[in-house]
Amino acid sequence: MTTTVGIRKLSRNSKLLEQYDYVDVEDKKTHEYKGLFISPKYADEFKKFLEKKISREIQEKLDEIEKFAGSIEIEERFKDLSYKEMQQKIAEEKYGE
């Protein structure tokens, strides 16, 4: 069972959460949807669902990044050199000593 209420009504009567499975919250002046409150009996289940969803989204982003990680090979002449040493070596090769 569900209902739509304003923020003011919800803040004045939080027992609404016990009466309904979930409550849609709407700004009564602008009719803008503000969010959703769920009944305490569904809170743990919903938290687990959100944690899995967020974890899956993070893993997808990491998988996307890992496609490119390590895909560039360093030339043999630059192995074991620091960034500064690489710059110096390139400058020497390009412009001489």
C-alpha cells in the first residue's frame, strides 16, 4: 500500500511510514517529486539491494578502466628510468647533448 504526501505532513506524522509500504514525497506547492521513504520492514532488504547495485556500478567502471591499464608498453630504452630521466634522454636524442 502506498500514498503521496508533502514533506510537511511527513515531518509532522512519521507514523505514516508504519501505515504504508512506501510513501512518495512531493512538494505540494511545485508538485516536484522529492523522493521515496520506505517502511522499516523493507529497509534492510532495500539497503542490500542498493549496496549490490552501487557495487556493480563501481565494478563496471573499474572494468572499463582496466581495459586500458597496462596497454602501453614502455620502449626498452626507457625501462627503469624515472620520468625526469626520460625527458632528459628524449631531449638529448632530439637536440643532441
